[in-house]
Amino acid sequence: MRYSKYPLSDLLIIIRDQAPLSLSFNQGELSRYKVTVDSTFTDGLSAIRYLVKELPLNVNIVNGVIVISPKVDAYIIGGIISDKESGERLPFANILFDNRVYISDENGYFRLPAKHSEGLRYSFRYLGYRQVDTTLSPGTGRIIFLKSTRLEIKELLFEDYETGKALQIGDVSGVIRINHAIAQYLPGNGDNSVFNLLRLMPGIRATGEPSGLSVWGSRPGESSVVFDGSRLFSMSGFNEQISSINPYMVKEIRLMKGGYGPQYGNQTGGIAEIVGINGNRTKPEFKLNLNNLTANLFGSVPVGKRATVSAAYRQTYYDLYDVNVLNPYGKRGEIQTSGNGNSSNPGNNQESIYITPDYNFRDANLKLSGDLSDNSRYYISLYGASDKFKYSISGEEFSLDAFELNNQISASAGFDKNWKDGSSSGINFKYSALDNNSSKAVRLNKENYYTIDTDNIGTETGVKIRHSFTVLSINNIEAGIGADNFSDVFNDSTSKENKFNFYINDNINLRKLSLHLGLRGDVYNQKLYLQPRFSLKYNLLENLSLGASWGIYNQFFGKVPIIYDKIAPALIWKVLGKENYPVMNSIHSIISFSYSSKEWLISLEGFNKNNKGLTQIIRSGNTTAVENGQSDIAGADLFLKWEKKGSQVFGAFSLAKMTETYDTKLERTRSSNPLEIKLGALLNLNPFFFSASFVYGSGYLNSFGIGRYSNLGGEVYSRFDVSATYSFKIKKSKFRTGLSVLNVFNTSNAKTLDILPSPNKAGQNMFLNLYSESIPFTPTLYLEIDL
């Protein structure tokens, strides 16, 4: 063989054809090397080893194939985990190697150590997908395809089911990963599946059906829902007939109840991190969900070979008909009395009045995602939502008109790059804004008339740059910097502030022990807030592990209650750390135990949260006072699940003790003991699915101040739901139809709207409790079409 300054890639092709041999190499990469040779070789492999001996290349033989790959100081395997059918990347997938568990990032990218240059065995797992076991040699640019169990419900060779493997608890203390595909078979209307599943998780408040996310007793605004990196503000929805994010746009739900890493800031409660889909790159997709309460339309179209555009739109039509017509228990009494009062006229010795508010909601999503190359990708995600909420009532001695309008928009964009050495970098932008307008007009005793108008705008803007790399084969380090801007407008006053941050997180994987050591720093209002955080997991046995996490968390932008003398409190978004509104601080401590097998999943978590910097505004007449306080909550969550062949039974139990203290002239302390029991079952008789869920809760307080609203909440809550679903196909189109009944026993779960003074004819001072109902007996029939 005699060649001079010849491209290495071309020489390898010549050797391959003459030997012959099976070769694997990057032709574009190896064409950069020009080699000179004047020798004779006994075989092709000897020739190849000679040509690359002084080059930064490795030669390995994997299953009879000669693989030529770049040489690195530490052997690294890198690549992307994707859905085999759609090409959708799978975030936070698990990779098992050498009795250690590694996790891919939010884009499905993974970096794994290799002990040597020869091929090694790896297992790739993702919720709702078949496990893949394969042999890999060092190098980057790998693509691992996993097949969804959704396609194999009837396949006899595999015991994989779409309704199985729906949850992952115990990998990190306080974190639950959810395959939300199971939610479409749970009671509901097929359009509220995201929160339908979240509300059944331990530690997530379902009692009272709050419109926002509440984790481990967190107050409004302390916990958040994050979609594609942007905060989603909670709307004013008085029930859960529609969730705050379209289920068609959801790929992964990662619920972090507490003790999470330093990548996450500006939050003292829990975080529901939702990763949006990228869309199907192989073919167009269209889905339609129609039910008697909402409509949902989704479409995804490939743009060339490297990008997709996805869009979705939802709309409610609650006023299309009176849902009480279908209630066999009859319509809830609009006026409830005590004693011998006449119930024909509001104002005569009434205690409670039932109101059905007018409510409508609509939202839209638009997302563009794609690849600039095999190692780089981008996305742009837009979201907008609007809702209206109003009610009114009048009587001889009083009248009330209330109205609330919310408009929300969010936008996020990101770019990620994987490098040849196995490291990755990314930059992300986010913007979220909520415009809230509310008005309340009250007339008492014909002469006392007053109105309260509230205009509140909250915005959050940010950018983050991060870089991840591997050190010493067992350390995966992520570091990042960022900047945020918070602003609020409350009536005529405006406040804004900038924040700069940095963080570093070291994930150390040993054989039985995994450690996460991190530090976050926020520079805000000329002050540095350092927040150390760590977590660990120790595998006692193959399926049995112990875990713990601890961390300090600060929140610089949150919700503050305004407590009035005569009407119900309001909540406004406020920039914290200025004037009398301190930065919130929370310390999380968690210990956990978990056991998992093919059929069983058991998780027990004990937690403690100490919160400082709570704020509430007291409005009395023309005076305004700001009170600061602190709270403590300690409790435990237990989750049990048994599943077999796609059917499952589960139970979640949460118990806690809460205290909240405000520093005023007379120190006030409130305490409560919230308890929740949640049970669920799903029977998979494919193509028929039957499910039921039950929630019981008590001890939750929504109390404010020391006046008439100081004892709100605490009532016992219960709700039993059932559903039946049928799935079928016509040619290549998929159909799913179902009947669901919410609140089967029509349990009265009241939500107080206002408490008004109303003297009766005897001159006694009485109070009228104006309340709405969470979800009454509600049957829903829906049809979903997937083209």
C-alpha cells in the first residue's frame, strides 16, 4: 500500500472493499486527516491500526464491525433518546449501567462513562416505553429509539401496556415523574388530564379544588407550574373542568414537591415542570376532543426533515346547557336557611346562598421545534389564555356584583448544542405575564354602597445559559448563569427589580450511592442570597432504596393577599424584597424510602418546611398595614401502587401539621392538621377501560386576618368519580370515547365567595355566606379523534 497525503476516509473505503471488512466511521470527520503510507500488511485490520496509531482515534470491534471513533481522555458515550415512531425526544429517561442509574436531560441527551474502549451493555428506560438493552462503544452522536407501549397493548411477546409504568417515585427524594398517558383513562372529560392526575398524587392538595398548584400546604403563588421553561400563572377557574395546560401539548411531567436542585430558583414551594412536545417529524397529526363542556383541537405538521410546527386551541362552553338538568339529585338549593326564616326572599334570616358563577376559558399554543444539525436543536413556544368569572345577587337589604378577567401570555425559546467531547451547552429565554382586572360592587342596607376595583399585572422575564460536562467518569457537572426581571403593576403603583444568578450542581454516581451537591446564588437588590442544596440516594437492595434531600430556597416574586374589612380577600402578584415585602425564604428537609418491583411501588416520604418572609396586606377603612410572618409544616406522604397487565390499584395518604404566625401588636398564630386520602383503580380490558377515584380531605385552612374571613376552610371534602373508556381504530385513524361521572354522590363541597352582614327583621346581626360549589354531580361524554 503506497499513498501520500491521502484522505484517511478514502483509504478506509479502499481497505473495506479489498479486505473485505465491515467498517463504521464518520466520513466527514476522518476526511480531515491526510495520511502517508508505504507498507505491506497481512490483513485489513492491521492496516487500519497502522493508519490511525498516531491520530486521536480509537479502533474497536463491536459485533464483528470495526468501529473507528474519536479518542477522548475519559471514555464517553453520548447521544439522544427518541420515540421510534415520531422522533420525539424523551426527556429525563433512565439509563442503567454498572449498577448505576443515569438520567438524560430535558432534551433527551445523555452522557455516559465507559470503562474502556470496548463495547459495553446499557439499558435505556422511559415511562410508558419498552426497555432497550444494547451494546455501545465510546463516541457521541448515538440515537437510541424506544418504542411506546401504546402501540403494543395486544402484543403477546411483551408485557407492556400504555396504562402501565405510569409513575416513577424514589429516584430523587420529593420528585415524581408521571407518564400522563394514563390520565386519559381516569375520570374526567378527556381535556383536564394533566391536573386530573396531579391531584391524585401524595402531597398535592385536591381538597377544595384550588385553581392553582398547592404542594405540602403551600400558599397561593409559592408553588408553580412551568411549561417549556415559562411560568404559567393560575387563573380564576372555580373548578377543574379544564386544566391550565393543554394535554395534547404535554410530553413529560416532573413534579418536584421539594428539595429540588439549584437549577430552579424563585420558588419556595413545589414545581410541576412540564416539557412540551416537539411534534411528529414523520407525518402530520391532527387530534380533536369534543365533550359536553369543552372542545380541544390539535395539529402538528413537519416542516422539511428537521422541524415541526404544533398548534392547539381549547374553548369552554359551560353555558350551552344547564348541567343541573342531568343531575338526578336535583339542583342545589340556591338559598339555605336556619331556624324558621322564610326562604323565599334573600335577606330574611338566611345564612347561606348558593351561586353558580358564569365562567368561560380559552387558550392557544403554538410551537416550532427543530434541529439545525445532528448535534444542535432549537424551539420557540408561545402560549396565551383568557378567562372570565362573574356572579351577582340582589335582595331587599343587599346586592353584590363581582367580575374578574384574566389574560395570560407566555413565550419561551431555547437552543442546545452537543459537543464532540460529550459535553452540552444551552441558552433559554422566557417571558410570562398575567393581566388581572377585577371589580366588586356591594350595597348594604340600601345606603351603604362601595366598590373595589383591582388592576394587577405581573411579569417575569429571564435568560439562562448552562453547560454540562463529565469529570472522572462518575461526576456529571452542570453550571449556569442567568438574569431575571420581575415587575408588577397594582392599580396606579409600579414596581420592578432585576436579579442575577449562578449555580453549579455535581451529580456523583457510585455503585450504590448517588449524590447531588449544588449551590445557587441570587444577586438581588444589592444582596447575595446563597442557597446550598443536596440530595442522596442509597440502594440497600436492587429494588429498595433510601433517600434524603435538603436545601435553602428564596422567592423574589410571589402572591400577596389583600385582606379587606367587608369583602373577600384578593390575591395580587408582587415584587418582593422592597418596602415592607421581604424576600421569602424556605428550608426544605426530606427523607424517603422507596421499593419498586414489577408489580409493586411503595414510597414513604417525611418532610419539614420552615418558611419566613410571609406577607399579607390589611385594608381597614382608609388605612393600609403590611404584616409579616412565618410558617412551619411537617408531615408525611405514603404512596402504594399495585399493577398487573396494565390494570392497577393505588392509594395516596398525606398527613401534616401546619402553623402560621404573624408579628403584629398581638401575635397571632393559626394551626391546622391537613389530611388527605386518595384512592384509585384502573381496569384494563383493552379496548375497554374502567376507572374510579376517590378523594377525602380535611383540615385545610384558607383563613385570612382576624375578621369574618379568619376561619375559612377546614371543611371536610370528598369526591368519588367513575369513568368508562372505549378505544378503537378505523384504518389508520384512532378513536377514543368515554363516559365519566364526577362527584357521583353529589357531595356538597362549598367554595366561599363572600360573607356579607345582613341584619334580620328582629334586628339581629347575621351574615350571609355566598358560596359556589366545586364540582357537583357532572356527567361528561367525550369523543377523541386522532388522524
